[in-house]
Amino acid sequence: MVADKYLFLDTSGKPKERILTDASAGAGDAGKGVALGPDGKLDPSLFPSSIGSPVFTYVASETLAAGDLVNLWNDAGTVKMRKADASVATKQAHGYVKSAVTSGASGSAYSEFGGVITGLSGLTGGSDYFLSATIPGVVTTAIPTTANTLVQLIGVAKSATELYFNPEVRGVRA
């Protein structure tokens, strides 16, 4: 495939061809034209570091599995993360982990609205998923119905293994 090019004026004012860049190596690429990558998308290296998934580091107060929904809580002045749990009205999902984190270790929590949780299984594409009131940290299509349970829509399944993360608290059952 022939690379796309553009014309620019060099330092002497003469037009020259330059190949569009589809990934940035840093300041040396300043002023260059941008092209879509082979996947038809812009490479993340073309964006400022402040754009992307909001990622925060917290200590886990219990062991977390990859894909678990997490609740952030105050442990004597220190924010920690634990499994979100709809059976406890104060344990709503604030984010999710992409990798397992052992209890007492630091890990990354992602809270990007519109982000995608991958590595799940058994989802039905197009279905709404809620925070489970029976298994902490996971999603279910069953809306919690027991008194004092949290009803929190987590998102919609993109496929059998991926879920769009867009949490919305609907309330607590009376």
C-alpha cells in the first residue's frame, strides 16, 4: 500500500512531499500531518497524555479479579477499593479493574464512562447489565428486587465478552 502524503513548504519556501504519520514519536513529529492507522483509527500516541481512560491507583482491601466492578471507600482517611455489591446500598460501582489485585496491594481502577470492560463471558449483546446483589463485583441482567438492595445499571453488553461501562444509580429498593 502506498503511504498517503501531503505537501508542505520547507525552510527555503519550496514545496516538498512528506508522508503522513499514523503514530507519534514525540516532539520530533511536531507539525506533521496525521493519518489513520491500519485499523482505521487514530493511534493513542497522537493525543495528549491527559486524554484517555481515567486511571487511579488504590490499595485493594480484598482480592479482586480482572473485570471486577469496584467500590471506592474511605478507610480511616485512605481511599481503598473493594468489590462493588448491590446487596449493600453503600457499595455502588465506581469503576472496574482490568487486572487481578491481591488484598493489600495497589492496583489500577478505571472509571472511564463509555469504556469497555473486556474478558467477561456469557453476556448477551445488546442487553442491559446491573450490579449483582448476589455475587459481589460482577454484573447480571437480573434487576435486584430484595429490600435495601442497590439498583445500579452498569452498562450494555457489546458482545458475549465485552460490556460498555456507563454506570447509573437508579436507587435503593424499599
